[in-house]
Amino acid sequence: MDFFTNAIDVLQTLVIALGGGLCVWERNLREMDINIVTVQPQG
């Protein structure tokens, strides 16, 4: 039973870490989206 309790704790920690990482990543993408300059090939 201790194994399952420990596994659940680890999964909860991973979910929290992933959620925080996604928030930071999404915020960085928004900032990059403002600064992106589109380059079109000349032809």
C-alpha cells in the first residue's frame, strides 16, 4: 500500500510541475509571438 501512496504523491508532483512549466512556456510563446518577424522568400 505504501508503494501506491508514494506513486500517487509522485504523480501529483509531476502534474503540478508540468502545469507550472506549461504556464511559463505559454507566457514565453506569447512574448515571442509579438516579436516574430515573418520573412518571405523573394522570387
